[in-house]
Amino acid sequence: MMNRRLWLTRIVKGFSITGAGFLAFPFFRALIPTADDETSLEVSVDDLRPGQSKIVRWRGRDLVIQKRSQEMIKTIEEGSIDLKDPSSLQSLQPAFAENEYRSLRPEIFVTYNLCTHLGCQVVKSKDTSLGFSCPCHQSDYDLSGRVLSGAAAPTNLEVPAYRFISGNILVLEVVEV
Ligand code: FES
């Protein structure tokens, strides 16, 4: 009888310790930093040829980093496309990107790839005079991520804060406001 009681006591204690461990796990896990919590991320653009782009995930969202070709820069400068917010007055970008390139340097473009209508992922446009296209409701954006007039998307693609720390390395960073 004693042995049975001792055995039951041990089982109950075992469950208590295991249960406490399960309850504590999410708490301790929340304290461990993950990639989505990074306050800065270095990205090299050395691997991109003119016209190429790559996707980088940062703080839970994807970004497109594109090396523009001279033809792309020329198309932007020609400014012949009818845009909803050409000067990006209604759109989200750092002060340094308040220009026609919407970038720090004309040859590198960085933008979140989420459509400003309902948040679908935009893709590279099949039209080489444009930059991005949204497959959900066909909003088109120019090579600077500015939405075309008549599109469902209300504003231009969002540009994140970043800076260059060398010729080919940029740093994405959280900016306190
Ligand atoms: S979500 Fe992009 S056009 Fe609607």
C-alpha cells in the first residue's frame, strides 16, 4: 500500500514539473531574440547585376532590393507615366527617398513588396517600362514603386529606412520616431 502511494505521489509531482515547464516555455521563448526582432540587417548588393533584384526578409516582412540598369534610371527620369502620387506626398518613405527614384542612390532601389491596396505581394511587371504589378486587383507600379493612376492601390510602395556603410553594403534599420 505504501509503495502504491509513493508511486502515485511521484507521478503527480512529475506531471506538475512537466506542466510548469510547458507553461514557462513560451515565456522564455519570448525573451530570446529572433530574426524578426533584429533592429538592423546588413545586405550586400554585390551579387546583383544591373536589372536584377533579390528578396530579403526582415522583421517579418519581405523587401525587394533591386540594382537598376541605366535604362531603368532613364525611364524614371523621362517621367512619362501617369502616376497617382508622383511626388510621394501620400506615401511612406524616409526623407532621403522623397525624390523621383525613391531611393538614396538612383542605382539601388529598396522597397517592401506588399501592395498598398490589400497587402498582396507584388511581382516584377511584365512591362519593362514599369516596375511592379499586383496580381490581386491589377495595380501597377512604376520603377520607383509609384502606383499608376486609376489603380486600386491608394499609395506608392513603402520604402524602409536604410543607409550604405560601403559601396555595396547597405544596412536596413529601425528608426525611432
Ligand atoms: S491587393 Fe493589390 S491591387 Fe488589391
